[in-house]
Amino acid sequence: MAKVGKQTWSFKNSPRILGSSAVGGPKEGEGPLRDDFDVLHDDPYVGQKNWEKAEEQLLKESIQMAVKKAGLQSDQIDMVIAGDLINQISISNFSARSLGIPFYGIFGACSTSMQGLALAAQLVDSGYAYYAVAATSSHNATAERQFRYPTEYGGQKPPTAHCTVTGAGAALVGKGTEGPMITFATIGKVIDMGIKSPWEMGSAMAPAAADTILAHFRDTGRTPDDYDLIITGDLARVGNPIARDLLEKEGCSVSEKFTDCGILIYNPDQPDVFSGGSGCACCAAVTYGHLMKRIRKGDLKRVLVVATGALLSPLTVQQGETIPCIAHAVSIEAGGETS
Amino acid sequence: MAKVGKQTWSFKNSPRILGSSAVGGPKEGEGPLRDDFDVLHDDPYVGQKNWEKAEEQLLKESIQMAVKKAGLQSDQIDMVIAGDLINQISISNFSARSLGIPFYGIFGACSTSMQGLALAAQLVDSGYAYYAVAATSSHNATAERQFRYPTEYGGQKPPTAHCTVTGAGAALVGKGTEGPMITFATIGKVIDMGIKSPWEMGSAMAPAAADTILAHFRDTGRTPDDYDLIITGDLARVGNPIARDLLEKEGCSVSEKFTDCGILIYNPDQPDVFSGGSGCACCAAVTYGHLMKRIRKGDLKRVLVVATGALLSPLTVQQGETIPCIAHAVSIEAGGETS
């Protein structure tokens, strides 16, 4: 059985990230990780006629770059697994239209990056794909106008709000002799602790992150000591400490190894970043840009990336519903030569 | 390798549908397949306070029934794979909240049923799950108000329109000694032949259906002769003949074996069914209710179910975009005892 415990897939055949890419927009280019992006766009329209076309462009660029960096051609890819925040994941669907590759559409809100990476690794590990791409995107302006107000309105936000990252990230997973290995993936449950405010997404998602991290350790027998870094997707400065507290309460001390992609991607003093970054591209770009670089350099040996998603919609908020959340975790390790 | 050809998964370990369920609403209860549903609701609100809660109820009921019919308990299920038409697949997310089972959210519009069944079979076949549930739902009133107008407006529609099925369907896949076997799944590409009108979804989706069916035969070496029935998801009376023509043009004669779930689910003379049924529940309920019954009775030995999805959104239509479409095919066969 390739499953360990209740909710973790164990990969025995060393699926690896053979190529990955991180694409960002103007605000990401002003952040501390600017040197870890493959491409940074100054123009938030990316030369397109509307925000959705811009985001589509970011996603396509990211997929094409991951394929290229792995030294492969599009027609060698067995499957693209992608999703995004926009209704009917239309950014991913429209991007896939031009690719001519079998397409598996997923939705996990901002947990999409690791949800897709988990499946790509699973397909490669089990021999159902030679090469699979996991990709996702978000765009500040497409998300703002769908979930809140068009940015042109200049609506005010509380400091617990997040800033949706403009960007995309993709990973090409396959068998190979080098590149970071994917060893485990823990698939989350939907957790809802009763938070209703869409301005409190970090707090809403923190219990889902803690639940998945605890499940990961329970299923694998690992402890925080086995990791150099445990990084959540977009809990940011409000939610990450809550997740830490929830873990400590369960006797799981993550100490200084615990951080969040939404904290890392912006400087706290950048204008309008609020509690930090969010959006599918937050975890994707930080993982496939910044973390891949550190793993490839040998700076990090083993990382647990825990992408977090708030599964709300404007309609469910208007209907007075609380916010169901989910988190999916993937263990990524520096890969030597395969034995 | 567990993959054959370019886009088909081949299952060697006999994943089976151990339990399945079909739930419907009032209009489905007036159709010719009424006796094949497990539950039919007279009340389109299903006793809930809004349409979305009603659809959530249908989906939950369907999942619980598939688990029960397989003689299992919820805590034995490794994963629920689900999606729906509503923005951010919120019906599935909210349903998963009460289940406490690891959740994998997918989006493929009306192709969701077979997209999910393919993955459930793949996970079981490769040993990453003992038991996985694939489920989906749609509701006429949730879809109408999101994609078109609230039903209360009484908007007029052309005869090429579809009627979104109110219902849900679920399949529990696992290894066992009896029950229909899943032998192949062909994952589709996104195909867009340039149709812009959201009233022409059957025509828009037909090329995607034909593309996936041709890929299935090419990858597996099978021909239409190997199937008793080849059934599309929701091309209905306009799209199904177009798909047939496209197949014939490629030398693939599907003759009298070729039909569509959207044609079967309603009588043509039922009021307001237009060209036939659509929605995620159309293919799901017909497959998991009607077809399962016929397979279990021995009436059908081998069926290719080709669920079709139109990947449009109201926004993409307003932006003047054409409609990208996809189709995923799963081969389901009458199962004797495993050898």
C-alpha cells in the first residue's frame, strides 16, 4: 500500500521536481524575494486587454517555463493539473486550451499549489504519468473584483486582510536522477471553526493548517525535528501564530522552523500588503521560486509545504455561512543521485 | 507503466464500483428513468432555506448512500473527490465539511462525474486509497441564477438550451470481489472550436467528446464493437448527433450504440427540457442510477461513459470569449468474480 496512516500518500519511486518556475507582478518585484522569481512583470495587465487575460498569461508563461527548464517539450507532458481562484477556474481552463495536453482541473482555493503537486507526484510515482505539471495562478485585480470590489473603487480594508499575490507557479514532476524529491503528501480534511468574516482568512485557515500538519506527523511518524522548515501557504502574520499555538497545544513544537509564504513574499512596510500575501500564487511562487532555490543550493534539506485554502465564495458569505478551510501538505527533500 | 497511449490510464487491479447512488428532484421524477433513482425529492428546496443548501443536501445524501450501499462506514473512506458548478465549488466544499474525510476538490463543469471517477479508480488501482468516493451534484435553480437569471424571472430560452438536472450521484470505488469494474479512463484535452453562444453548449462540447472518444480507441486499441453502449454526458439532442458526425468523419462508426445521458433523463415532451438535460448531475445520476442497474442486471456488459463539460463562466461570456470544452471517458464493465 502506498498510503500511510489515514491521509498521507508515501512516494517510494522518487518523483522529482525536474523544473519549476515562479512568475510575479509589480508588487512581488518590490518584495524581499524578488531575486527568486524567473520573471517579474512591471505591467499588471501583462500587455493584455483585461485582468483575466493577464492572469492567463502569467499561468501559461509559468507552465511553459517549467517545461523548458526541465529540458522537455510540451508534447512530452502527460498531464497538466491546474486550478485558480476565478469562478469555474476559468484562468486554468483558458490556459489549457492552447496547450494540447490532457488537463485535470482542480479547486482548492489557495491550497491549489500543493493539492496539484501532490497529485502530480502520485501519478508519476504510480506510473500513470511520466511527466505531470502542477500549476496555479492568482492576480490581485481578478481576485479583488470577484471576491470584494474592483480595485478602482479604492475600498478600505482592515489590517487582518491579505494582499492577493499577482503571479503564477508551476512544477514539472517526473522521474529523473536529480532535482528535489517529493516523498509524502498529506491530503487535508475540510475544517470549519466558525469564523464568518472574509477579512479574517488567516484565522479561519489556521485550524486546517494545524490539522493537516498533525495528521502528517501522525501518519509518517516524523516530527518537526525531521524538517528544516515547515511553511504554511498564506496564513500570514495573523494566522501563522494561531496555527503555531494550535500545534503547541497539541504538544507539537515547531519552534523557529515555522513560517508562512504570505509573510515572506512582502516586506511588512510595503504599502497595502496588510497581514501578508495570499492567493494561489503566494504558496506556488514562494515554493517554486524561493524554496526550490534554497533546496537546490543545499541550504534546506527537507521542507514541509502546507498550502492553505479558504473555501468561501461571495455568495456563501452573503448567505451568512462560516468559512470552511483546507490544507494540503507536501514534503520536498533535497535529492542526491537516485540509488 | 499504467498508462496506455497518450492520455489513457489502464487499471490492472480491478477497481470496482462497490456502491453507487442517484438522487433527483421533481422534474427527474417525471422522466423515463424515475425508477432508477435511489431517492427523488418532490420539494426542490429539499427542506432547506435556499437553493445552495438544497443542492448541498442532495450531494451529502448521495455520498452517504453510496457508502451505505457498499456496506461501509464513513471513517473507512480514504478520500472524497467532488466538484460542482457553483462558484468555488462551494456545494462540494460545504458538503465535505460535515464528512471528516480527506477531500480532493475538482472542477470540470459537467465532466466532473467521470473526472472524479477516473481519479478514484486510479487511486484505488495504484494502492493510494482503499476506498474513494467520486461525487457530484447540480441544481436547476443554483445553476440558473449563477449562469443565467434567477428562475423567478421566467426568462425565455431557445430550443438549443439545456435543462440543468437537479440531483446528485456518487460512486464508491474500492477493491472487492463483485460490482462493475473500471478498466480504463481517458483524460481529455481542452478543445475550443470557436462557439460563443452559451445557448449552444451541446454544439460547443461535441468536438471535445469526439476528441476524447477517438483518443480512447487509439490508446486502448478498442473499437466501438467492444462496447454495448457509448454514452456522452450532456450533449443532448443538438450536440450528440454532431459528435456522431464528427466520429463518422474520422471513420469511427458508433451506429446505434451512441446516446447521451441528457437525452435519456427527460421525455422530450416534458415542459422546459429544451434539447435535454445537462449539469454535473446529469451524467452522474444516469450513470450511477440507470446504467449501474443495467450493468448489474447483465443487460449491458461494457459501457464507455464520456462526461462532457463546457468550461465557460458568465464573465468569460461577457468578455466575448469562445467556450473551451473538455470530456473525460471511463470504461465500466460488468464484473464477475475476480480471478
